[in-house]
Amino acid sequence: MEKEIASLLLKHHITITTAESCTGGLIAASLVNVPGISGQFGEGYIAYSNEAKEKLLGVSHETLMEYGAVSLQTAQEMASGARAAANADIAIISTGIAGPDGGTKEKPVGLVYLACACGSEIKVERHIFDGDRQQVRHKAVGAALKLVEQVIQQEYK
């Protein structure tokens, strides 16, 4: 799927950045699998801690305190902040609970928010993936790549 995304980015002359929490760089690593991607992908961020989300991506402290790191609101701010920080056309982000610990009744293990900022829109998806830590992370990457492809196809017809 990363090859299709790279092809779309090149075709439309657009750039992408990543900002990852629970996937820890796996989205960026998938994109970097494609030879020649450096023209479209210049930088990405791993913002695992709340402090990193604030410092690198401009997520507000108030958002993190009120809604938590794993929330629609934080996902939106991460996507917007990553796009601005990298001066990219598109940002794809992940924030979630990969497990095996850290889940609650309201936010179970496997809960992942993905957000893609493009144009004036930020599309957010909420997923609950099953499996162990690695499976959750890899499923999140697959869903993130699908989201990017979908957003590009909608925005750049």
C-alpha cells in the first residue's frame, strides 16, 4: 500500500509527514520502504509522551488534561501540529493504547485514533483493534495507510 501512496504523492506533487505515538515510527518506516520517497516525505515525529506531543506538535496541555492523549481532540491537534511543523501538505498521525497494559473501561487496550490533516480538513478515525501489542500497532499502520490513500483520492481528484 505504501507504493500506491508514494505514487499518489508524486502524481499530485504533495508532501506528507507523520506523527506517531502508539505506532512508534512504523507508519514512517512503511513510507520509507519506498525508494525515492524523500521527495515527498521529509520528516516525521515520534511523540510518545504528553510532553513530546506538546513540544513537537503543539498539542495544548489543556487538551491532554481534559481529554487525554488517546482522544479525538488530541488526534486532531497532533495532525494539525505535525502538518504545520513539517510544512507538509498532508499529515497522518496515530495515538492509542497498544497494550497489554494501560487500558480502561472507557479506553480499552486496542483503542487507536488515526487522523489525517489535508487542506482545511482533518479526518479522524476511531478503531479498536484486537490482538497483542505488535498486532495492534501493525493493524493501526495498515488502517493509517488506507486513511491517507482515501484522503488523497478525495482531496486530489
